[in-house]
Amino acid sequence: MEAESEQKQGIIELVEKTPLPRPVSPRDCECGCGNRFQPNRRDQMYLNKQHADYG
């Protein structure tokens, strides 16, 4: 029982030490519409599918 408690404590300490993920910075849509958006993925270049089809 004590070993299990020590293992859980070790996991908690690892979680506390890991840095939080950095959000992707806002960017301009690549289709040229001038809209600025917050991408959900690092490789997202367009606001949505309609802008990607236009671009």
C-alpha cells in the first residue's frame, strides 16, 4: 500500500514539473481575405474549408 502511494506521489510530481503547452499564435488567413484567426493546429493555414477552397 505504501509503495503504491509513493508511486502516485512520483507521478503527481512529474505532472507538476511539466510545462504547459504553448498556444499557437493568431495568424492571418492565407487566402488573402485579411481575416485573423486563432488556429486549432500548428499547420492550420486557413480560417475554414471555404477559405481553403478559395485559396
